[in-house]
Amino acid sequence: MELGLKRKLPQNDFSMDELNEDLLERILSWLPTSAFFRLNSVSKRWKSAANSASFKLACSQIPSRDPWFLMVAPNLKQSVVFNSAENSWKRLNYPCHLREDSDQGCMPVAASGGLVCYRKSSGNFIVCNPVTGSCSKLPPLHFASENHQSLNAVVMSSTTSNGQQSYKIVLVLGEIPNLFLKLYNSTSGCWEDESALKKNVDDSSMDCDSTDANVVYFLSTTGTVVASNMQRSPSKQYSSVITNKDGRETVYFLSSSGTVVACNLADKSFFEYPRLLPVFSEYSIDIAVCNGELVVVLLSEFLESASLRVWKYDEANRCWQQIVVMPAAMSHEWYGRKVDINCVGAGDRIFVCLNSPEICTYIVCDLVTNSWVELPKCCINGEVMEFMSAFSFEPRIEASV
């Protein structure tokens, strides 16, 4: 046998130009969303594909996308996101409607799917796709009574059927025990009349069956650390989340006394859960949804140390159970610094913003591995940005308002 002879492999001359339009669009739809911004510069054909309705339909068939976190800060007149897939910060074009209303103090207050809901200082709402910049102003709010205008929570949910997306905004208004709901449905394009919630005093409402609800949770900072100077992000006045279980809905929020209040939207009732810590304890608290379930994130101080823990309510035993805890070496540096936490969940992860006059940092917690990773600082034009909170959304170009 002669040495040095090599078998000649067949040449692969395949080109994506040989693909038909349907197959090309299906392949391109699997690209990360950040790559969509570059499709227009590849070729005229790719540009045409990226702007076609059939391409957006192909994108809607992708089951899920790695979340982006829209950052929130006072007077932040630009869209800054953390791309979890690329582990990097990114600036997006600020939607035109938000630029027009920038003097009215638009702040994001809720998110679902590929959409984010903003609230103006006037009390009206704008729904926006942060990726495409498309916006829709919702009709002005009208209330049957001025007593209903005390807003506790704002949540948003969206569904997609046959490539068509619809969404709704749910508001929780009033003061305990006089709570009311008000709902906007994008299908009808109008706000429904507010409806009253009755107090449920039957302990059976705490049985396991009560978790089979599509649940909206609202929670804000409480305790001595929670004075208004600690709640620096206006958007977190309505720290709210929503889950969907068996197509039923419930709203959870934290009362002024520190208890979690569960409002079942199906039977229009509410119930108070036991508190996590005594009312006068020093702590900062927020809620998030991970894999469709409510979790509570709590930063407390004890024995000259700070502790950051994640809790979930055990319906069977009717008590709060700890899920994970941050290593003491990480949390100890926040002791005595009056740190406020604001959180948002995405799958198995929780994005935590920690703020005080001395500290501004962002940490991602993985509930499965109990890992806690501090994110790099966000620098724009050489300046380090400080954010108070974040909202998680799926970056979807096909999400319509």
C-alpha cells in the first residue's frame, strides 16, 4: 500500500440560496432574536424573508425563547435589556409612543410573552413590543367610585392561538376588605366594569385544590426597611406576577400589615396567608413566578449578618418552606446597608436587583442548582448604569399589540 494517499471526500456545495422561501424562513426563525436585527444586511432575499408575514408566523411556532430582562430606573428614557442567552447587555430603540409621552413619566409595570405594559403618571396604560417598538395606547380608565382608585397590583397575561396573540391587563384596586378588580381585554379593546371581591374566611380555601388557579401575585417591600425611601423604583409599587394553572386565575398581593393576600378571580374572593416574618422585623421582600409557581424572595438580617432566601408556600402543611438560600459569603456584605430587593422570575431562574445608597448589583439565582451569579456592570457611553428592577419577557418579533 502506498503511503500518503488520502481518500478524496465529496464536495459539499450546498447553499442556502437553494432553499425555497418556506424552508428558509423556518430555518431563520430558529436564530436568536438578537440575530434578527442583522438579517436585513445579509442579502435582499433574507431582508425580504425577515419582513414577511409568513416569517413572523414561523417565529410564532418556536415554543420558547431565552428571556430578556427589561431594566427599570427613574427617568430612564431608553430601553436597556439583559440578554440571558448571550449574557450581555443590549440597548433597544426606544418606542416612539414612549418618547412622545416621556414627559408624563412612563414606567413599565407588567410584562407577558413578548409584550410589556407601561403606566403613565396620568394612570393610563401603553402596551409595547420592546423588540419591534410597536405600541398601542389603551383606552382611558374610568371608575364607578373614587374609592376604587387605590391601585395595589398590575398584571398582564397573554395567549396565542393560530398565530394570533391576545392579552389582558388585570388591576387590583381598593383597600382591604373592600377590594375590586378591573380588567382590559385586547380582544374586545375595552375595560370591563370593576367587580368586587368578597373575603373568604373558610380555611378550606387553603387546601391544595386552591392552587389549581391561574394566579396573579402582588407583593411589595414591607417592614421597617420598607419605608418609601427604600422603594426607589416607582414600578415596584405594583410588584405583581401571574401564573396559569388549569385556565383559572387568582391574584396575590402583600397587604400593608405584611400578609400575602390571595384573590381568586374565578369566584371573586380573597384570602390572607400567614406572614413570613413578624411585622416589625427588618427585611426586604419581593415575589416572582418560576415554572408557573409563586416564590417569595426575602432579604433579612439576623445575628449581625444578612440572609437572602427563597420561599414557597406548602399548601399541604399550610406553611412557608425554604427552597434555596444564598451563600452567606455573598449576602453578608449587605448587612446594615438597608438594601432593597426587586425580583423577576423566568423558568428556573430569578433575576434579583439589589439597591441601596451604597450598593447596586444584579444577581441571577438558579433554583435547580442553587447557584448565584453576579452579573457584569452595564456601561453605556462609558457610564455605569444603575437599575432598580427588571421585567422578564420573551423577545418575539411576532408579538403584536
